[in-house]
Amino acid sequence: MQEVFSGDAHSWEDFTELRRAWGSKPIMLKGLLSEEDARPAVGYRMDEINVSDHGGRQLDGAVASLDVVLEIVETAGMILRYNLTWG
């Protein structure tokens, strides 16, 4: 598990190991802001998506959570739970 949680950059394939180690407990991804990220979240069996700009929209010009949540839900479908945060 150290490889998955080392703080280094990760790939989507790392979630295969996380799912194996975490078992059937729910996994939520925070910070998804595009439909391109929603597709693999479904494929790698995530349970919940937190659509969040981490409060950084004012600092780094990221897209606002509210502006992308509908396209993410349309892409990932209703098989996931969603949480929306912004700042």
C-alpha cells in the first residue's frame, strides 16, 4: 500500500490495488472536474465522486464545480454517489 499512498503521482491503475486492499468499503474521489476523469472513475469501480475545485478557482483559474457537475453526472451516470463542493 505504500506505493499507492506515497504522495507521488498516480495512475488510474493504482486504484486496482487500492480496491483490492480496501475491499468492499466505499472509495470517494475528490477533485474531479471533467468528464474525462469521470469515465475511468466508473471503470475502476469508485463509489462516489466529489466534484470539487478545492477552493482554488480564484487562485489558479480552474473551472467552477457548478459549471461541470451536470456533464460529469451525464458521463458517469447514476451508478455513483456525488458530492459537490466549491470555494
